[in-house]
Amino acid sequence: MEITEYQPLRNIVFQTIRKAILEGELQPGERLMETQLAEKLGVSRTPIREAIRKLEIEGLIVITPRKGAQVAAFTQKEIAEILEVRGALEALAANLACERMKQGDFLKLELAIAEYEYALQDKDISLMIQKDIEFHDCIFASTQNEKLIHMFNNIREQVLRYRITYLKNVTDGAQILLEHRSILKALKLNQKELASQLSGKHIETQRNSILEYVKKKEKQFQLNTI
């Protein structure tokens, strides 16, 4: 049995559209026109149609009468629930990491923070997102708790849409930098309770900001449809 890197065209199209949704290139509420997507990706409408059906099953796309396919909008309930779980996992990870982090882990966190700061100065949103992810991934990896890491990985793509929205639309990123530094300091000093508290608060701040942003967008939408 041999593993090949070849992927069917329909899988490539599916992953391409999925990535565009998760990374915010395709915005919540944006209509997905089969013909336009097919032309942009240089494929027929058949793999586009298949991808849309699969993405609907995943909940990333909704199909409504007379409107067709649209990128699924954020719901306040969904955001609140998923980020509550994320906050609890982050707090637990920080608590465990205090005892289990090695010198190399601290260096990785310091590097992620430094590169995030450079990205912030350059207003490089993509790099800011990447370094934010690296910072949190490093903390979870250092716990050496496979069950916890698995739980975090299960929700990371769902969380990714919110994190990108947060960085692109809600904040200039400076607050995240300050919070990351505070978390790292607590980890270095082995202050388990403080590290846990700061990590949970870090996600709670994002949750509240995203919810406020979504509420404003909903009001704007309602005003535009009057």
C-alpha cells in the first residue's frame, strides 16, 4: 500500500473554499455564486457544487430559498459557547504548563511574541494570526496532556474564524500583545493560579469584543434592510 500526494480535484476545490471561509477571505453572509467561483478557480461548476454541499453539512455555508448559498453568519450563542469552552481549556493548559514547560518552550513563546510584535508594527494581519496561533499551541503542547491537546484541536478550526474576525475587525492587536506578555511572565514565575486566570481572561476579552462586533453588524444589517 502506497500513500500518494495526489488529491481529486473536488477535494482541492473543497479545501480551497473552506480555507477561504475559515481565514475570512469569504466573509459571513457573503453569497457564493457557482459560476464566479468556477471561473476564479478555473474549474467546472460540478466540484464547486459538491464543495458547497459538503460545507453546508459542516455548517460553514447555509442555503436559503431565492438567495442560494451564503457563508454562514456568526451567531451570538455559537460564539459565546465555543469561546467559553476555549477559555476553560486555555486556563487548564496554563495551569498544567507552569509545572511542565521547559526552557525551549519559553524560548518559543518569546519568539512568537517578538514576531507578533513585528507583525503588529507592519500591520501584517496574516502573520499576527500565525504568531497568535503559535503562542497558544506552544502552551498546549507543553502540557504533555494528549487528551487536552486533542480537545483543543477539535475546536481550533471553529475558533479560527472568530480569532481572525477579532484581529481584523475588533482590535489593533496591541492588547493581545500585552496579554501574551503577562501570561508568559506568570508561566515563567510558576504562578499557576495567575497564569490560569490571565489565560481565561484573555479569551473572555476576545469573546466579549467579538460579541459586541457581531451585535453592531446585526444592527447595521437591520438598518440596511429597512
